[in-house]
Amino acid sequence: MSETPLSPLEDAVLRNVLAMAGEGDGWLDLTRLCSMTGRMLPDVREAVHRLARRRLLFLDEKAAHTPRWMRFLLPEAAPARAPDRTPVV
């Protein structure tokens, strides 16, 4: 079974979320996406949820989302493991 291609709105939302989500520690004001795509907030929110169901975006389920703000989990947000600097004797 093949995946259906992204709609133009889903493609635009995905690209913009990936480009902007790092600016605010994963928090993103969806009205920015509305301005960039020319679509209404409910359409953008539904596109985000479709992308999350397809596992192309990951929402932070512990965050208190509002109709306007959502928090995305970003791969680089995982704490980097510090190298072991223990002197070798």
C-alpha cells in the first residue's frame, strides 16, 4: 500500500514547521503558518494533526497546546551526550 502524497498545505506546513520550530524550543505560533500559507487556523491545525498521524511531525503530548500555539518535538532537542573526558591512567 502506498502513502498518499502530501497536499500542498501539508507540504507547506511541514516545511515551515521544520524551518521555524527550533526558534522557540519547539513552540510555534500557528498564525505564522496561516500568514505564510494564506489558510485559516483550523485548516492549519488539521494539517498539523494529519502530519502527526502520518508520523512526519511529532507533537509534545505533555505540552499545554492552545488553538494558536503547539509544541513540536525536534530530533535535535534531545540532550546531546557529553563525551567521556575521564583521563586514562
